[in-house]
Amino acid sequence: VRLVESGGGSVQAGGSLRLSCTASGSISVIYLMGWYRQAPGNERELVAAFSREASTNYADSVKGRFTISGDIAKNAVYLQMNSLKPEDTAVYYCNADIRRTSGFRRSYWGQGTQVTVSS
């Protein structure tokens, strides 16, 4: 199983970016897909998550600015980031809770994509 992210980049404060993540491989079921981020010197933190049942969960720091959406059937999740702030600068990682066709279930991570917001 592989997660591939795209859409990171550099933007000025107040700008927008859209991240995409697609899972591929021997996938049977995707239970949850989400985005985490890690800034230098900080721990990795949850930004937003999207479940198979289409429920969503957001970190308080991004509520009202970020929107997660996805199509589990297409093995894809997206993160629309608006009103970006310098403190949103981090490497953003896609994460997915996947059961493989072998029956084995575990969490998978993408390689990360850099988001840089300048003031």
C-alpha cells in the first residue's frame, strides 16, 4: 500500500492551498483517511480526519479555515486550506487506516508535503 500526496507549496498569509492524497495497492477497505502535520521542533499532530462514514474531525486550530473531503471509494482524501497563517507552516502527512486484501489492517503514512506560509 502506498499513499501519495500532492499540492504543498509556499503561499502568503491569507492564501489558500489544496492538498490531495491517493492510496494505491492491495486495498480491501479504507476505514479512515486524514492529515497530520509536523513543524520543526514539534510533535506530529492531527489536522483533520475523514471516515468511511463521511464523518469529519478537525483540530481546533484549523476549524473554520480548513475543510477535509474525500472519496473513500476512490481511495482519495483532500484538504482545502484557506486563510492560511504562518503557524500553519509544517510538513503535512497523509495517513490512512487500511485493511489490505490479505486481511491485515494497519495505519499507513505518505512521504509528506511541505506547506510554507509567509507573513
